[in-house]
Amino acid sequence: MELDIKNYIECMIPEFASRLYPVMVVDPDEGINIDYTFTDILSGHLSQSQLTLNVISDDYDSGMDAHNKIAKLLAMEEDAPFISYGDTRFRSVLSSGGGRIFNEDLQKWELKRYYLIDWRTINGK
């Protein structure tokens, strides 16, 4: 599921291809870098996970622009149909929380948001 969601984001927003990293970004490149983590909340026929996206950006406005592009993709209405991508069928909503900090060591902004993802595998794969 994790790889399918990552690949979906990169496919739908090509400028983020090769810019998403699991868990952490060790040495961020210029521009936008995004680290992501998944936390399982519920398991079963329909599982739920939390996706944390941390956009690391040279400037605040570019980072917020990146988050807005992701939100247009992942902040779905509750009655929106599930999306099928790879071996996963999912629907996601923007959750509350998140945060903004300026990382003095990196001289970059870190902007975090959370998404709740209801998902299941397709054909038991």
C-alpha cells in the first residue's frame, strides 16, 4: 500500500517524482523534498493508516504550494469514490494537525500535514 500511494502521488504530480523519501530526507536537494511515513490505525477488510507528509522547502511559499497540490489530490470528500492504483484501492482525507518549523541547521522550512487513508488490497494481493 505504501509504495502504491507514493507512486500515485509521483504519477499525478510529476514534479515530485524522485522527491519523496521514506521516513526522512538525509541531505535535501534544492527546491522541494518530501519525507513520508505511514502509521497503521486499523486493520481488516478495510484498513486505515495515517500518512504523514513533511515538505522540506527552501522557502515557505513554495512549501505551501507543494502541500496545496498534494491536498488537491489526497484531500477527498467523504463520499468520493475509492481510487485504484497498483494493488491498492484507497480514499483519503486531510486530518487535523500538522506544523511548521524553520530548520536552522538546514536553512529550510519543514511543513507537515496528516492524511487518513482508508484502503484495501485489490484481489488479496
